[in-house]
Amino acid sequence: MSKLPTPDSACDAGHRNFCYGCFRPAGDCFCAVIPTIQNRTELLIVQHMRERFHPFNTARIVHRALQNSQLLVDHTRQLVERISLKPGAGLLYPGPQATLLDDLPAQQRPSQLVVLDGTWHHTKTLVRDIPAFQNLPRYQLAPVSPSRYRIRREPKDAFLSTVEATVAALRVLEPELTGLDHLLQAFDHMIDRQLAHPKSPFARQRLGRLTKNIRNIPLALLGDLANIVVAYGEWPIGNQERDLHARNPAYWVAQRLVTGERFACTIRSDRPLSEAFLRHLELTQSDFDTALTFEDARNSWGAFHRAGDTVAIFNESTARLLRLFSSQPSPCLVLKSIDFHPQRRYGTLDEIIAAEGLQVEPSLHPGRAGRRLSQTAALVRHLHALGTASVSGEVPSSETVEAA
């Protein structure tokens, strides 16, 4: 259960017109939009000392929202003495020895999750110098979209802010937990307020030079697209969230964007396919006469997918299917989450295609999935063009129309 605090109770403004709840100037205080979340998994946030007074530190937002959380900030030597870990503790820290949180059986999930807050260099120092962390089981996430943290530089698209990593972890550990969307909305509110500041045009230009993440377009889409694979999948109609890992997907298609190499397979169902479902897929029963078993489909996908590929999909549902299909964590971009027009909000892929006036190539695969795949490919090319034009200083035609 979560609730939004009232402005009077949320903001603790000091005599210098400064809020000591969110550490922003009183006029930019966003405490009123930070939710109260009753999480079951205890969160221990260990913050590097140099992050303590950073004006855009998201650890404070997380600690204020999550009722079962603790925030420790100190010099490393003092942290060694202060940290007290509980049985079942685990460290959220990526690396070759880390286990993907999604892969953990329920009985092996941590009851206390340690999250480190600081730059990548800071967190490596904390892990190296605090003995209590060195024997903890390590867990990692498989981000399905780039970080939304447009006012701080991330070294890679897969790196997330503390609030984004915490939300992603809790969605795995406590899928029934409410309020996490509100927490991300508070995070977005902080970013939007900063970018709306009078000095923000210069700041955004400088940030663009630093990160080359133009219009919040991921770096992976600013290259030559040689390693970009677009994909789309279909789940059986009526599949509920809790059943996603218990039911097989029905249809999976993909295309390597530059070479045009294609992948498609129908997958055997554990129950007969209804006529309504086949009409939804825009396929017939004969299309499933050569359907593969789920294991054979996974193996076939593994032979098509290459190390170094980034899979571009439109929404989170397809990202879940990709995680189910892939035997190893695969870099993935959820295109729906990319804010390439901050002043516009699109709900569906059809809306984006229509509003941006995109030219969609004829589908090379049968059915609804083939059409969606062609639309996804068109969107990737559009984002690539926008990003490339921004880097070169040119203005794409769609922006010229908007400015007029």
C-alpha cells in the first residue's frame, strides 16, 4: 500500500529556504510527490561520502519513500564499523559472479538487499574496502531500457540510477508491491523541474556533449546499427502477469536491421489454440503445423542471436518474453520508454508511427507480429536519424514541421 504525503508534512524547509527532505531549494521541493511504500524486503543503502550533498542524489528519494529502508553515509573506515548485515542479506552489484535476480527461486531471494550509491568508481571502492560485502551473494539486473537520468551522466546505457535500480529489484522481489510507479514519477518530476530551470538549455547542451545521448536516445542507436536486432513476440490471450513464466509464448519474430537476416518460429502450446486467438495473431492453424517445442525454439533463437547484439523491442511485455527466451542476459532496449519528444506522450506503436509520419516497409513475416516488427524497425531507424541529426547539428524534417 502507498500514499502520497501532503506538502505540509513532506517539506522540511530550513531558514535558508532549503528543503532538508529532498535537499533541493524550497521552490523546487518535490517531497509532496514522493510516495510512502510499505516494502517487505529490507533495503540497506550505503552511500559514498562524496555523494552526500549532491543535489540530484536519488538515494534520499528512495530512503524517504521506502519505509523498510536504512541509509548509511560515512567515510569507509566508519562504514566498516557501522554496517550490520542480517541473515539472508545480498548485494546488488553487477559482475561475472552476480546472479540475475529474475533467475532466483522465491526461497533463495534476499530478505535484506544492500544497494550502493555513488559513481561506478565510488561503488567499486566500497566493495573493495568493506569486508562485510566481499562474502555476500551478488545479484544483478537485466535492464530493459536505458536510464531516464538525463541530468547526470551514466557510463553505459545499461547503468541505472539508485532509484531505478531499486524499483527494478523490488519489482522482481515483490511483484505485488504498490507505489513503485509513483516513486518513478517523483524521480521524473525532479528531472523535469531541473530541465525546466532557466539555465537548463546550457546544461542540456553541455550534457549532450558529454554523453552524446541526444534527445534521451540511447547510445546504441547512434552507431551504425550493425548489432541491432528488432524483435516482437506474442503471448497467449488472457495470460495474467503471474502466469507469464508458467505459459509458453506463441510466436516470436526478429530481424537483424542492417543485414536483413530474419528469424521466426511458432511455438507449441500446452493447450489448443482458439479461433479467437488465431484471428488475433492473424494466422491460421496451419501456421502452427511446424511449431517448435519451447526448448527447440530457445535453442534456435540462441543460434540466431550473437554476442554483442542489442535487441530492440517496443514494450515491456516483449522484454519479458525475451528474458524467457534468452539463456543469458541480453542487452535490450525498450523503445516505448525513450523520451525522444519530452513534450509528447505516445501510448501505442501505432500512435508513434502516425504522429511521426514514419514510412513502414512491407512486412516480411506473416501475421500481426510481422507487421509490428516492421513498425518497430521503422521506429529504430527514426530514432537513429534523430540522434544522428542532433549530433551533426542538422534538424530532421519532422522537427522543421513542428517548429513551423
